[in-house]
Amino acid sequence: MALGSDPYAVLGVSRDASDDQIAQARRRLSREYHPDVNPAPDAAARFDEVQQAYHRLSAARPELDRVRDDRARDDRARDDRARDARGRTRVVRDPGGGYGSATEASPGIFIQPTSVDFGRLTPTRPRANAKVTVAWTGAPPARLESTPGSEWWANLGSEQPATSCIVFYLRAHAHAGTRNGQQQAQFTVIFDDTTLTVQLRAEIQGEFPPGSRPDFTPRPQPGTGGRMAAVSAELRAWLVVILALVVLLLVIATR
């Protein structure tokens, strides 16, 4: 393919074509121009041109996706800053370190962020993670519940890094059972009598391996590792005692 050739024009797709559409165009043109089935003199050259165009787009695609995702995140950040400028904000602590501002969803109750965009989920990037923080200024809630998830996203669990805030860990994971296209959902937290909602978005594209399943393994709760280690040590001690008794009985039986 000539260096100046437009790979989109060669494949006959638009510049905003999805990975699926590009792959379908390549398969169709490959069948049409394959030298074994097309006797035309220029069939082999056209076949090679189609393969080169596809490989050029495949190599450039991750960078194009990254640029588009970055631009979308910047736009959402500007929208969040504009909303924060109109409403009250509160500084909340992130369990991974650092601090951020949260929007007051109800008097004395703050949430950050108010929406999550997991971006584009493809066979090469099937999953994405996000965190939602809820903070409060008064007494801790007597009732705190959250939605578990759905087909393409899940609530993996929560962590309380401070006495007045809690962090929920969310994951979106596309798989063979999910449909392609824009996905929307709501993550809901019930804080006593107050319902907090976070809008969730994702775009799923591509053909996922048959039988592939999402990884929605719950996060281990803080401190469970230490308790499990203590239980394992106790079991090992009992096994040693039982084994010693078995050996002693065998010795007595052989006398």
C-alpha cells in the first residue's frame, strides 16, 4: 500500500468506525480479493493492500482510543468543577493516599464522584475499576446499603479509611454475555433515609472469547487475612495432635 493511501478508504469504513466494523470490512474484502478465488490481475495487490490497511489501523487504534478517552475525562472534570463551584464541597480522604473534593448530595452527606465513565471496554481492555466515596459530618449511619451490580458491572466491596467516610470499589467487566454498545446503570447507596445515586457509563465493543466470564471477585475485608491465618494455625496444631494419637495407637496395636 502506498504510504499516502488512506487505510479507512481502502477498507471502505468511516473514521469513527468501531473495531468490529473494521474487522468485518477486512474479512469481507479479504474473501473478495483472495487470489485463490479472484482471477483478476490486480486481486493479489488489492488483497495485500487490505491487509496493510487493517494492520495500520490496528497499530494506531490504541493511541486513538487513549486520546479520545483522555479528552472525555477532561470534559467530565471541567463539568464536575463547574458543579462544585455552584455547590458546597468537602475534602475527603482517599484510602490510597491523597485527598479530593466531594459534592454535598444531602445536608451533611457528601459523595465523590457523582458519575463514573468506565470508558471503552474491548477484548484487549475488558475491564476497568472505579472508586466512589461517601463522607458525612454527623453521626455514622444506622443503615448503609449499596446495590451489588448487574450483568456488566459489580460492587466488589467497601473500605472505611476514616470514621466519617466509606469507599466503594466498583468494576466494569465486559465478557461473552454482554451486548455491544453504550451501557448505562446506577450505583445506589442508601444512607439511613437518604438515597445517593451515581450514574455509570461504559461503551462495549468487540467480539469476546466464547465462554469468557467477568472477574467480580469480592475484595477481602480488612483484617480477614489475619483471622484466616490464626484459624489455619489452629487447624495445623490439631492435625499434629491427631497424627500423634494415630501413631501412638499403631505402636500399641503392634505390641
